[in-house]
Amino acid sequence: MFSKTANRLAIFLLFALAVLPLLAGIGYALLYSLGVTGALKTGFTFEHWKKLFTENNVLASFLYSAAIAAVSLLVSVSVSLWIALTNHQRFRKGALSYLIYLPLAFPGIVAAFFFFQFLSKSGILSRLFFQLHITHSIDGFPDLTNDRYGIGMIVTHCFLSIPFFVLLFVNFINTERITAYLQLSATLGAGSRKSAFRVAIPMLLRKSLPNIILYFIFMFGAYEIPVLLGRSNPETVSVMAVRKLQKFNLLDIPQGYAIAILYTVVVFSLIVLMLKSRKIAYDL
Amino acid sequence: MKFADIRTLLLVIISVIFLSCSGPAEKKADTANLSWSQIEQQAKGATLTMAMSMGSKNINYYMSNYAVPAMKEHYGITLNIVPGQGKTIVTSLMGEKEAGKEVGQIDLCWINGETFFQLRQIDALYGPYVQQLPNFKYVDTANPIIKYDFQQEVKGFETPWSLSSFSVIYDTARVAQKPVSMQDFETYWKQHPGKFTISNDFSGMTILKSWLIELAGGGNALDGPFDAAKYEKYSTLLWAWMNRNKQYFWKKGETFPASGTVVSQLYSSGEIDFCLSFNDAEVDNKVAEGLFPASSEAIILQSGAIQNTNYIGITANSGNKAAAMVVCNFLLSPEAQLRKANINTWGARTVLDLNKLEKEWQEKFDTLPKIKHGLTASDLNGRVIKEPDPQYMLKVFDDFRKKVIEAN
């Protein structure tokens, strides 16, 4: 009796505090983008959506954000897999087991500022190169922040996400008895390389797929890192949405809400994908 | 836990939600027909929220260690300062208006120009009330920069607080001959590629507006309401000039920093030779803090120094407008203005006409520490120009993105 009522209460609270505000927010954003609500509403119109697609590189923004997130994840997951598989014992005790948590304590904006100071042409690394006579002036240092290839953003994303994935993989190695499988494959004659690529990595990736997708969503929607380390063009989705919502022209606000709707659609699709992949992960 | 307990728990949760949704105490009557002593009476014990930019430690110190305690001590008013500027304030007030909230979260806001224009657009400011403030008699009302906020007549809807002049800061040790005209800048950029940039924000847009004015003939060429034909004519020249020269900008003009803070940081680290400022005492303050080289100086551009006034607005849905007026009156007092004008505390130019003050206050203003690196009153004499209509700002911001940033 108690658990049934408690369950109902939990569902009610989830609905009242999480689902309802979210749905209300999406509904409001949709109505705003269609000119139906808002202090400067004009009546039902597709004008704002049309403007968004004709006057802005909105598609480029979505692709650019996805590309930055995908490359960051690829680097971060690969490096984390390598660290976790080669050094997983070291994370159980000793200094490394504490140090690995350090980057996790950095908020995005602090990490972005740190890498701006570290990687820019007049930054710490550039000064060091100059002192060591590797470069002749600060202009000789390569463009690593606000750069064409998003290197500054990718490095910062990796700095923040590698410890997370290392801890996740180390945890899976221990709980899923990966080492036992590795020993088994070794006794069956597989080399260590083959064991890693055919046994450990597929198991770890499948197990962590929901987390990888969630992290993709997180990187895709990041704001502080691209606003400081990204370029003015193309912009990431969040930077573009905030510009529309918060900069000078009030008449741009409906376009900001339209971007928010598009973003929500993308994120929901990814979450559906994640729920499916979780099924795969648990079936394993 | 029994069902009755759960029902009680639910009741508590729902009540908490409702209570947290309801606004502060009752709404006080408007103040138009009250005498100043009645207003002061009504203000006693009020709690107010003021939204303002909190990006400078000098400004924060002035507010939290001087204005806030003074309001408490003299009038029993609790003044809470919250961060918020420009569109954040507009969005918040718009949201409250759309939700039909009679008593809002914000009572006072620090605004100017385009925010004033937007807040008037959505009818979110209270007024006219400024003439009722006893200290308003000291204000330099003859100054058009104070009377008009971005070409819009203020009409008593915001209290002038301080004057700010736009300037370009440069390092005399690195830049042999200071550029003033667009031609001078072009020459400098070609000789020193990568050493100049502008931010994609308010200060960056102000230098673009200054150049637009220079192209239009300088001085008051863009005064008056927005003129689309004029804008089209001169902005076409401006974008062509920018596109021709942006290859000599920082990062080859392929990207522009999002904020003026980043530009200042690039200047202080020596990556670029110039930065932009809208704060008269900024160079002196930053030199004193060791952030800028001591050889930094400020430049007035060929078109003149765009000057504007920043103001305090009272929101139309403030719960206690009388108390908000008392705060405005205090911030306008000779004592508060004197303290704010001191470059060691903040260095914001006063909006008061010193000739209207008593001798004692005039002397105090005269003995304030003088600006050494930034623009002095004599530098600015005859060189000040008004902000053009806010529509110019909106158009410049949009077109800079479309015609320069995205034209790569």
C-alpha cells in the first residue's frame, strides 16, 4: 500500500516539477516563435521561422556544433579508453585516484578562461615557446584559440570529459570483469592488441553508449566554451540562440525561440536513440 | 506513512509552490500626487531589488559598501543588488508583463540608450517622476547628452546617473603616431597587421558608429531620428572599408572577440595595440592596478567622442515606487555623485551642473584627483557628440554580422 502511494507521489512530483514545466516551456517557445504570444506579438505567422532559415546560417550552426562535439568525443573517448585499459590499477589508490577528479571540479567557464590564457598567441604556452627560442615572436605561435578548426574548444572539451570517461571505463573494467575476459582471450591465443580491440573496447563502448550520447548532448549545447574560444562565424547553436534572445533587437526573440525548438527536437531524437542504446547495453 | 500524511505532505508542497510564486507585499500607490515627505514616509522599511551590471569591482564596491549601507542607515531601505543589464532586464520585465505580474522582481535598473528604447517600447518603465526628486535641481539639464538618451527625450522616465565617453585606448610605447581618422587607422593596420580588433558588442558597435558618423561628415551628422537613406549610403561605405581592411585585423578579421573584456585582455597581454572603453576612468584605474601599461593613453576619434548618460529607471511594476524614488534621489545627491566621480573609487563623470551646487560642494568636486591617462574634461571640451538614434545601433549590429563577419 505504502509503496504504491509513494510511487504515485513520485510520479506526480516528477510530472509537476520536471515534465510539466518542460512541456509548458516548449509550448511557450513554439507559440512565441509563431508570433502568437510575447509582448510584441504580431499574430500567427511563419515569418520568424522563414527569417531564421533565409537570413541565418542556422543549418551550418547545427552541423558545426555537432562536428565540434563529435570530434571532441572521438578524441576524448579514444584517449580515455587507452588510459583506462593501460592504467586501470593506478586509479584504485594513490595520487592518481585523487588527481583524476580535479578537472571534474572545473566549471566550463573557468576551463574556457584557463585555455584562453594558456593557448592564445600571448598566452602561457606561446611565451614559453618564445623563451625557448622555438618561436621568434608571439605571432609565430599557431592559432589555437578562436581558430578555424575549433582546436581551443576541442582541447577544453577533452580536458573536462577525459577524466569522466576514464573513471567510467575504469569502473566498468572492475564491475564487468573485463580483466577476466582479457585473460580468457589471452589463454585462447589472442595477443594483447587483439584482446583490447576485439574484446575490451567493444564491451566498454557498448556498455557506455548511453553516457557517450548524453555527453554528446552536453557538448552540443555548451555555451561558455564556444562563446570564449569559438569564432564569430560559424557560431554554435547555443551562441546563436543567446545572441537572438539576449542581444539588442527585441524583434529577434521569436527567432531565438525557434532555434530552441529545433535544438529540443535534436536533443529528443538523441534521447530516444539513447534509450534504445541503453536497451542494447543492458541486453549485453 | 499513511495516506493522510501524504495528503498533508502534498498540501505543504503545493502551498510552498504557491507561496514562492506570489510576489512581495502589497502594491503601493503611484507617487505623482505625493509630497516628498510623504514619499519618504512611504519608503521607510522597504525592500528593493536593483538590477545592474556588476562587471567592475569599483562599481560593486561603491554600491555594496556605500550606497546599500547608506540607504539602510538613512531610510531603513534594504537595497538588494542583483546582476543584470540590457536585454536581460528587458527579457525579465517582458516575461513579467506577459504573465500579467502586477508586482515584479526588479524595482530599479541601471540602463541607457537601447535598453531605455526597448523598455519604453514595452511600456515597462514608471514615470514621469524625475522632476519630483529634490536633488534633480542640481542636474545639468541644459546638457543635451543628459536630456536626450540616444536621441530620445527622457521625459522624466529615468534618473541621470553618470556620463560616459567613448574612447580608444592605445599604448604610446608601441604606437608611435596615434591614429585619429579612419585613414590613420588604415595606415596603421597595414603597417602592423594583426594588432587591432573590435568586440562584437556594445563598445565594438560604438567605434563602428563613430566611423559611420565620420563618413557622414562628423559631429552631429547622424542626429535626429533614424534616417534609412543616410544609413544605407554611409554604411555601404563603412562595410566596404571594413571588408577591405579586415585582413589586417587580429586573426585576419575572420573572427571578432565576443566582448570588450576579451579585447582589454588581449591589449593588456600585448597581443593587440588598442582596446575600446566606455568608462572615463578605465585607463587610470587599470594602469593603477597594473593591468594596462603605464604608457596607455586615450584617443578621441576624428568624429568626436560619443558620450552618453547612464540612468536609473524605476520599473512600472515595482512594488514600492516611493522607495525606488528615494534611492534615485540619494544617488543623485552631491555627496553620492562626488564619491562616484573620484577616480580612486569609480571615476564616473557627474551629471550635476557644478555651478548649481553650494560653494562647499563645488570645492570638493574641484579637489578630486585628476585623470592622468584617460580623457580629461578639457580634452572633451567641444569634442563630445551625441549617440545616434538606437535604430542605428540595431542596424549596425545586424549588418556587421551579415556584411562583415559572415562575408568571409
